[in-house]
Amino acid sequence: MIEVLSSSALATVQDLGRTGSLRWGVGTSGAMDKLALAAGNLMLGNDADAAAIEVPVFPFKLRFGQDCAFALTGADCAARLDAQPLMPWWVHQARAGQVLTLGPPQGGAQRGSRAMLCLAGGVDVPVVLGSRSTQLRGAFGGHEGRALRRGDVLRAAGAGQACATGFGLVPPALTLPLQVDGVPAVRVLPAAEYPGFEEASRAAFWAGEWKITAQSDRYGYRLAGEALRPLAPMEMRSHGIVPGVIQVPHSGQPIIQMRDAQPSGGYPKFGTVIEADLWRLGQAPIGSRIRFVETTWDEAVAALDEVQAWLDKVERLVELHRSAPRKN
Amino acid sequence: MMALLPSVSLLGTTALLFEAPGELALSSQQRIWALARETQGWPEVREAVPGMNNLMLTFTQPPRTTQALDALEARLYAAWDAAVALPLQGRVVELPVVYGGEGGPHMADVVSHTGLSVEEIVALHSGPTYPVYALGSHPGYCYLGGMDPCIATPRRKVPVLSIPGGAVSIGGAQTGVSASAGPSGWNTIGTTSMSFFDPAQDPPALLQPGDMIRFRVERVVR
């Protein structure tokens, strides 16, 4: 058993997301940083899509009620197990009664914004419509369909099991970096209404820095920058959208749909942040600035391959550690 | 904007969006339903998701090359040309609505945009029987066809951070009822109470494409 000791809100149980229910109006949810989730799970010998705890607000504390191996990935949160500092992107062993504390993300300009706490065997919550992810809008999935709060008790499906611990990974922010002029960047495929914007706005979109405003969360990131002006007002019919779609409401300030996004919308679509780069955005802190890089279909598919190759490498590395003789 | 030809556009590497040409129409939607049924069987397609006279196809795996992508788009256009209207016939569900007042905070915006009185807006909104074209937005939410264009009102300049479940609203030429509290860019003109979604049921949504909604005026608050 694992008891949540923090009242800090917005930590949720997430897996790789819910597919198959879009036609009922159910969005995918799922981890904001899928690389952190998948890598943390692989390090523990879990399936890549086992459920974990995503923590966006700090400090966050929990107590292990029994021995449990865990992996910390995502943002480096100066974690401590009781008083002992822990390495980020590393597999650790907790003993019954120990308290895990996650502090504010560190790392200066390179810091992330969300920690992912993966547990041996995954967080044991019921599968609802094919996933363990929390559907906040629909109030189902995850832990009772809501964010975690103080006093909640979760179970790790593999608590007490022997797990190879004491090894780690170089985080993908270092091995798969992407910046433009020193500013974190993501790649974007133009979408249907892109030609419907003024040429100056299109140029400004690629050339400018965009601030992630305080009104940004798992649903979407509201950006601030030079307003994007359509050639003529556009009223769209409601249509399916996916995480990554950049909508431009009448204000001209874009909104990037994130993992809790609605599965449909009606604002004009400027472009889509490619799936292979959405984890970068998932780690971008509020108040930070990002740049957009125009990409092509072939590059976007290759970027997905690059992410998969990184995960394959993680899997091989983990296999080496797990099969190595244990040192005591 | 009325397109004369169907179009296909990209939603990143995750999905394609097919949009039917012409004015928003039930006959087009019936062909969209047929196209959804057809494409759901394609190996590249994870989910075929109808919208308002459009269809999103999410990929099991994105096509490997632009050539493969072009080929898929060509098949989609051909399937649209071959699609025959699928006339789904469902049940009629009546929803009692309190128009205006606290539950309809944007009624004044619809009044000022349309130049109509509250009574005229309520009469035009509660007159038709609205077919459910598609579900989307949030669990159990229905997109409806058939709203009188006289009460069409643009989506809000800045989305509202949260509107309650049961909110009856207008966004552009469409109307709908929110199934749970959440952000919205639409203009809320009234409120109703009805449970639209239960994940433990199969299907989890109360209404399906082809069902009909009728709004009954319970009260008009000035």
C-alpha cells in the first residue's frame, strides 16, 4: 500500500492513454511525457503502458506501506527517500514505512515540469474503457476518476517482488535534444487552416518565441506571443482533433491541445505539434518559452522512429542490468 | 466558408481529417456515417470518428511515406464517392430547459449578435427536433444538426474556463448540451438536467448518432 501524504493537487494516475472511445466523446488522456512513463516502466520490467503517478505540483509526498521498487523519471525533482537524496531517471528500492518526497524541479532553464513515479507492476487501478488513465472531465478511470489527494491509498501490482534496482538512464532531454537559438523547440506539421492566416502571422509563428501562460494544464497550453491573424474570420464545423493540435481562437493567441484535450473542436487549426515531440511540451514549465519548427510528413514519421529506437535501446540496457549478477 | 469539393488534411502523424463539401446537411452526415462504417475496417485505421459533416481517422500506424499517405487519401476520396447515405433512425429524447438567467449567462450575447429578443431566440431554439450527428467534445456530448441559422452566434473570443454540465449552448451554427462541467468556447443560453454518460454501461453514452433531441421550454428567466 502507498499512502499519499500531500494535499497538493493535480497528481493523477496515467498510462499511455485510452483509445477506442473517441466516438463516445472520450478523449485519450494519458501521460503528458510518454517517454518518461514508458522508460520508467521498462526499467522496472513492467509493460511500457503500465499506470504510474504523474506529479505536476510540488512538494509531493507519499509513504510506502510495504517494500516496493520504483523508478523516478520525467522532471528532476530533488527526490528524497526519508533523508536520502535519490538520483533522477533511476530505479530505487523503498522499504516499508519509508517516505518519498519530490521537491520543485531543478536544472535551471533545462528543468522539466512533471515527475513520473512508476511502481513495480504498475499502479493497480481498474481498467475503464480500455485504460487506467484518469479521465478528469468524465470523472472516471485512474484513482476514482479524479486527481490524488492526501490520504488516498494506492496499490502497486508488483509490490514486494524482487526487482533489479540501482541503475538508471540518461534522460531523453539530453540524448534527443531539440532547440532553436537556445530555446526549447517542437516540430509542427501545418494543418488545414494554415493557409487561411496572414503571411506575416505565418512567418511570426515560426520566427517568434511563445510563452506558455499560467492558464496551461493537461487540457491545453495557452500561449502568448504575436497574435495570429486570419485573412478572414473562420467558423469551422466541429471535427475530430488530437493532442498536439494548435487551435487559434478569435483572440489570435494559440492553444495547443494536450493529453486531456477534447476529442473534437471547432477553432481553426494552424498546425499540429508532432506526436514524437509532445513529450517535450509535456515537460515545458509554465512561464517558459518555446519555438516552433516546420516539419514534413517524412521527417515526422522519422521522428517517431527515433523515439521508438530510444525506447528499444532502453529495453536492451534494462535487459543487461536485469540479467547481470546482483551485487550486494 | 462552403467548400465545393471534399478535402483531407493532416492532424500531425496521429490522424487524418476528411471534410464533406457543401452546406451542413443531414444527407451529407448520413454519407459520413456510411464512410465511418467502411473505413473502420481498414487496417491503417484505429478509430473512425464522425464529426459534423466530417470524419477523423486515427492511425494504427502512420503511413511510412508521403506516397503511402497519398494512396490512403486517394482511397478515402474514392470511398466517399461510393458512399451511399446510411439513414440511422433512433429514438427521440425530450430535455426540459430553463432558458436565460443564471443558467444562461451568454443569452445577452446571442441577443446582441442576432438582434432577436429572448422570446424569439427561445422559440427558434426549442422549435426543431434535432438529430444527433455525432458525439464528441467530452464523454456523452452530442453534436446536433438542424439549428435555425437565424440564432447562429460565433464562438466566444476567449473560451470560458468552465461551464456546468447540462449547459445548453450555441457555437457558430450549432447547438448542444454539455454532459459534464468543463471549458467551452460556446455561448450558454440555458440549462437542463440529464445524465448522458456512464462508463459502466455498454454503450457508455445515452445517445447515438441518429437519435433525436427535443428541447421543451420549462421556464424563461429574464
